Amino acid sequence: MHKDVGQSGGLAMKQKVVVIGGGIAGIQASLDIADLGYEVHLVERSPSIGGRMAQLDKTFPTNDCSMCILSPKMIMCAGHENIHLHTYSEVTGVTGKFPKLKVTVKHKARYINIARCTGCGDCVAKCPVKVMNEFEEGLSKRKAIYLPFPQAVPRKVTIDAEHCRMITEKKCGVCKKVCQAGAIDYEQKDEFVKIGAAAVVIATGFDLSDTSKLPQHGMGVCKDVVTSLQLERILSASGPTGGHLVRASDGMEPKKLAFVQCVGSRDAKAFRYCSSVCCMYATKEAILVREHVPDINSTIFYMDMRATGKGFQEFVLRAQANYGVRYIRSRPAIVQPAHGESGVLVTYETGGAASEQLTEEFDMLVVCPALVPSKGSVELAELMGARLGEDRFIMTPSLRNPVDSTKKGVLVCGFAGEPMDIPDSVAQASGVAARVAELLQEAG
Amino acid sequence: MARTGVFICHCGHNIASIVAVEEVVKFARTLPGVVVADHNLYSCSEEGLSAIKTSIKQNNLDRVVVAACTPRTHEPLFRKICEEAGINKYLFEFVNIREHCSWIHAKEPGPATEKAKRLVAMGVSKAALLEPQAETESSVTPTAVVIGGGLAGLTAAASLVAQDIDTHLVEQEGEIGGHLSRVSVLAPEFDESRKLLDSLMSGLAGSEKAHIHLRSKLKDVHGFVGNFEVTIDEHGKELKIPAGAILVATGAQEFQPVGEYGFGELQGTITQLDLEKMLSEGKAPNRTVFIQCVGSRQPGREYCSRICCNTSLKNALRILDLNPKAAVTIIHRDIMSYGTAWEELYRRASERGVRFLRYALANPTKVTRKDGSLLVEVYDETLAERINVEADVVVLATPMVSRENSGDVSKMLKVPRDKYGFFLEAHVKLRPVEFATDGVFICGSARWPSSAKEVMCQALAAAAKAAIPIKRGKVIIEAITAWADPDKCAACGNCVTACPYEAVEIATQDGKQIAKVNDAQCKGCGACVAACPNDAMQQRGFTTRQLGAMIDSLVKNALEAEQ
């Protein structure tokens, strides 16, 4: 294979760019920067790239299968000759100035010899330790040695040191016994690599805000309340219930489902801003549940129905006309359990001329929490010297250069900068690639 | 006779725990042309790959079949091993016995094994007929053409020039700027558009890489990625520009609400752009009412134009800046201030005393003229009351609609539009700035109404996408393209219609009309092959003979199993 893609001969060394965050924004930025001929080091904290999009069942407004459209991009990233993946890794330090930055990346010990592991899963099958599965949003258990999800890239297992009995207690060792590839290494240590990079791209995405702080929405109070991301997993064929929509309290298939928008967002006491994507994903989920339970009816409690993108308004109209979705402009005040542990009672003001307070029963309730900058992104921004806005997203204050942070050579794309949907994140990520090319052209 | 090697993968337990791999290997050895059949614990591991390589050399193989997982992830790897062992990579055939056998039939190991055998037999029979192919390379003209000189086109052009790429910016008006010249400040940060325009222009003005064509229109486009010829009419003179990539940045236009709310009849009813002009002259009315969704989110034009609420919020605040005692009311159906900055703008407007009234489509607002001022009668859904608001100016916030000439651009570039006339990207989720046609890109409000920042991000994105083939200097075409057999082709044109990529045309060859495929444009989808009534259209790697051999093999094995 030739290694000369994008290089016009003369340059001996490709300039390097570090991309932090392996979700769709980081993946797209990496692909485009790499296609422009630069060497990309993509750093992802978790064992696999893919990010939030990997957890989604389908995407609005076309209901494309999320993993089916994401997975090829993940594989392209892994196979690209200009991209080096640093999964299960974190950026721990940066020194220097654009275009001579020195980025320190910690490769966390995964206790696996990556070159040997084939991802066959024999070790996973035999591991006796079960732990909360973060990819399934806590709805199922995984093993202490695990592949985060079937389509993980790289397809290499990771040992969760915190829960592995061999590492914590020097007992067990089953995975090592069953691994025919000889890939298990209990003695592995964290490693640090230094990358001389011209520029850094931050694409660290979002987390769900902690809904347990908002008990009035029923989270932690009612068993049959889930977050919207948990519902994505429940609807996913590869999810914890194999794609069967059931509620937690009694395993019943819900017939009446409620969604509550703006849980913690657009709220002066929690997060002031709008998370941008909830109106549309709730509409999508309300449409999708019909594919699972044909006689289910959904109600979406909302403040403003923000369907501003291409095909979004039509999507909402279709949800109303063809999928029995009822939209109620109201912010429910109280959510309580209905019968013992099952179902939920939602109390809300109906609004309009004859406004009254109603208490309505639903089989199951979905909260759409405020989406917040991902864990660690604030510290990372500080490390980079990039300023944060009031809402803790990384600032891109110059309209002239809309993907530049306050630090030269440190660029931002996707949700790390402000709430936005997948196409906007992808466009920004490609935009970052152009900006990298401009800056490196200027630096010579 | 082909010398075929078959390699069956255990994939650890993934395949081997269901499919009896060794039985499939034994069966493969009985197939015509198979010189060697073997199995590996993991064919894709270093060990598995070197075993395949050694076997190719030792057994002098000229065809390789691997039965394992999916070509989607692993075909490039096995093709590469074939090349390293000296076999053309198009002589490799992949059979999927994981997804198609062990996974889907996990509860029926017997039938899963039988199916694996049949799939392997099909692969072997196709492999025997495979032919070596050469991938073609085509050069790329290192020039980009940007159509439209508004914020999108200007940003894209400035980026391309900053990336040292020769760029032609084609603008139909006499000056650069588009809507940017008609709007004095940009929300949400109240940036002065003049400054932004100057800054973007300064990147172009001093550069020999930038070529600005004013009063110029797109006339014709030929060619394909890397080798377009763009013809423009530059105030009467025709100019041909060879280009590697084309960017569409033609923007959108403000809908004129003729006849709605007295627009065009009642003095004082104006559009958002009319208001922008007033404000730029420092004039701020004492009493202003904004009516949102005029001509949008209603039957016939269902969409939300994304930027109108935020524009009204911006202008409400500007009115109050110029005239602190002014009364401003925004009548809306939903306030679309998504994200952080727009929600902040909404909050600021509320704090500054802008009054928000909510109407429903079922209860339309009326505007009349009474005693020298405008009277706006609105039914407010929140209070459930009819409210009368007096106004000096009523701003009708209308949607952005597609440009009148976007149809011409669409036809010339052979790129699609949606039902509202906005350009349709290759994939709404993951390819927002690309067209399905390689080398042609889209950004800004020509695709969908967008804020200034969004327009600029998309413009940068399109600039990156356009720069990729230009910087690489070549495009490589995978050799799975279609071709027409001149003896069978009747030049009926069915293939031309069937092709979604405009890759087929009817051309004259040796005095005869025949379908001709442009390899650079062909994606190997096979639509033309299916559409051909004469069996003249064939696709490399998927010929009728090859696919026929697979079906024959399947039928033969099925019949044998029945007996």
C-alpha cells in the first residue's frame, strides 16, 4: 500500500492534529482532516469510538437506523491510513503554542494485548463478574471483561479494573485461561505518549443531566420512569430487552406513554438553555414505539415545539396524523406512582380558555433531560486554555471563525460548543477540517 | 481452470459453535476448481492472514474465497492480502457465514451448516468467473467554483483561498454580499455584518488565487468530479472554467406575503428586510408588532424557516436599543430559540419588556387600520382572550423560500431539490454538505434556512469537502463499474433513465449509437444492468454470467439435497 495520500511528495512529515472525542463529530472531523492529508490522532475516553450516536436506535426525521449509518464511518476511521486511534485514552496535558503543541495522551491500562485480542468474546462469556452496563444506560449488566457493544471499534475487549476479581483480589483468572489468543495481561500499566501536534480539535459531546435531582419528574420515585436515552436502548434490537418495549415495574407492555420535555432545561433553577434536540427525538421515539406496540398512544408535554430543521415540522404533523401522538403544551408539575409501584400519575395544567388542573394516568413516562457538556470537558477546556461560556459549553466567540475557541489552534465542533443535532455536528466537524487546513497553510 | 483456495473462519466460537466448520471445509474440497480448503480460528488475525498468504503461494492459487464475517468490515483486509501474495484483488470473493448462518440460525446448527455449504459453493462458482480489474485514476483540476456570493459562498471562497486553492466566485449581482449587505447586525452577538463582510473580502482581495465574477450567471456544466467544465455568462461574455469541484451557495429569498395581513395595501405592514433597512437608518418605531409564521407552518408551506423567531428577537432588542420607550410585541405560535445563544436572546427580550402573545393557526390574527394607526387583533392562547394591540409598524416575519432560479442551477448541475425547492443533500444526517454527485457540494440557506453561524460552518464544511479531491490530486475509481456490450446495445436509453448518478449517456461509437458509461461517475449500483432489456449492460464483478453461476450452483445443491 502506498502511504502518500494527500501528500505532494516534498513534505517529509505530515503535520499532526489531535482530535479529542470519538463520537460522530470527532469521527467526521478525523476523517476529513485525514483525507486532507494530515495525520490524525483520535483520542477517545471509552473503549470504543461511536459516542452517543452508537446508543441511538434510529435518527430523526428519516428514522434511519443509527448504527447502520454510523458503523461504516467508525470502520473507515479505524482503517484510514492517516488516523491513529487512541481508545480508552485521555488527554492529560498540553504544552506549547500553535502550531507547536505537545499533547500528552494517557493510554489507560485495559489489561489486554491489543495486537493479540481478536474480539472473539470467549473471555466475556466465561467472566463471572457482572457490572452495571453503561452503554445500556444501566438497564442491563455487562461483564468485568467486556466489549462495550457488538459493533465496537476497535473490536478489542477491555478489563474493567475496578471490578475484575483478578486485579482487585488476585482471584479468578478465568479470562486468561480461556483466551486462545493469549491476549490477557493482568500486569499491564497505564502508558503515556506525547504527540507533537499543530492543532487540537475538541469534540467531547454531551451527557444527560442528573435527573435524580429533579424528583418532581418521577425519576427514582416511580419505577416506570425512564430517560429518553434508556428508551432508545429499550427500542434497540440489540438492547437490554431485545427491542421489546416493556416497563420495569411488572414487565407489562405500555399502551399509554408520556414524554416530558425540558426536564432541567429552559429552567432557571437548573439549566437555562434549550438542549435543541429533545422536541425532535421525543417525536421520533413516539413514532417508533408504534412499531413495537401497534396500539400504543403517546403524549408529549412540551413548552415550544422546536421543529426547525429540514423535514422536522412535517415529521411532527405526521406523528399527530398517523401515529396518534398527542401534543400538550404544559409543564407537568408532579409525577407520582399510580398503583403501588406501577404506572405514573401526571398532574398538569391543561391551559387554554377552560384551563384546569388534571391528573392523568400513564403506563410509563419518558423524561427528556437537559443535555450538558460531557464529564471532564470543563477540565479539558481549562487544560487547553479554552474559555467556557456561562452554560459551560466551550466558547466559539468569533463569528468570522465560527469553530475557533478562544485559544489559537484549538477548535471545537459538535455538542461541546453548543447543543445541536447530528447534521449540524457533522457540518461543523467538516468545517473544522477546513479551518485546520487554513491554519496549517498559514503556519506553513 | 481456476485454482481456487477456500478459507473458512471459525471466528472463535462465533461461527464454529453453530456451523460445523470442518464439515464445510470437507465439502469445499469437493467443489470444482478448489485446490485447497482450510480453516482458521480467526482468518483476520495476523496468524490467519499469513496462513492464507502462504497457501496462495504454495498452491499457486489464482482465486481466493474466504467464508467468514461481512465484506463491509473485512473485504479490504483480505483483498490486501491477495495483492500482497501477487493476486489481483478483484479475484477475491467474500462469503458471509456469520451474519447469514451462525448468527441468524443460532438455534438450528444443522441447517446453518447446510446453508454455509451452499453459500460457499456459490462463492466458489462465482470466483471461477472473476476477472482481474484495474482501478482507474483520474486527475483533478486544482480549481474550485463557488456559485453565489452571499455569506455562504463568500465564506467558502475565503476558506478555499486560505487553503491556497484557486477559486472562482460567481455572483449574479453587481456586488458581493447577498443578504449580508441588507442586514446591518447579526444575531445572536450583534456582530456588524459590514465588518464581517470586509474581513471575508480582505482574504480574497489580495490573493491571486481568488477570481471574482460579478454580474455573472451559471450557464452550463459538464464533466465529473475532478474534471468539470463550468460555463458562466459574465455580463454578456462567455467564460469556461475548468474545475475540480463545484460549491452551490445560492442562498434563499424572503417570502413576500402579498395580500396577507394587508401587506402591500395597509401602510406600515412590512417584512423583516424592510425593518432591517429602517433600523439601519436609525429609525425605530414607537409601537411594533411582529407576527411570526406568516406564510409558513401552514398547509402548502408546512415547514418552519428556523431563523424568523430569532430574527424578530434580535430586531425587537435593536428597536429597544434605539428607542428605549418603544413598545414591542411578538405574536407567535412557538418561539424557536433553540440552543444556548438563542434561548439567551429570548430571555433578554422578555427581561427587556418585549411582550409575547401566542396565537394558534385556528384563530388567525387580523390587522386593520384605525384612526391613523394599525390595529392588531389577536386571540392569545395562554390567556384565552382576544387582545387588541395598536401599532405603527407590523412586521410580517415570513419564511425564507428557495430562490426563483434554483431550478435552473439544479438542472445544470443535475442535483436534486426537495418539494419546497431547497437543494437536497446526499444524506440528511451524515452528508449535510454533499450532493450524491461526487465533486458537487452545498452550503447555506440554499439547502435550508440557517443562522449566520450555521451558514458559515456549512460553508467551511463544503470548502473542506471540495479541498479533499483537489489536495489529493486524483480520484480513484473502484473497478465495479458498468459497461455496455456494443453488439447487444440498442441505445434504448433505459439505462440512462435508471442511473441515479447521471453516469450513462447515449454516444456514437464507430458510427453506431450505444450506451456509454463514464467510469468516474459510475458507483456500481447496478440499476442500469437491471433496466437493460437486451442483457447488454454488465457490471464488473457482478456480470450476468457470474451471478448466473451462483444461482446454478444454489439450484444444483438444493436439488441434490432433495433427492
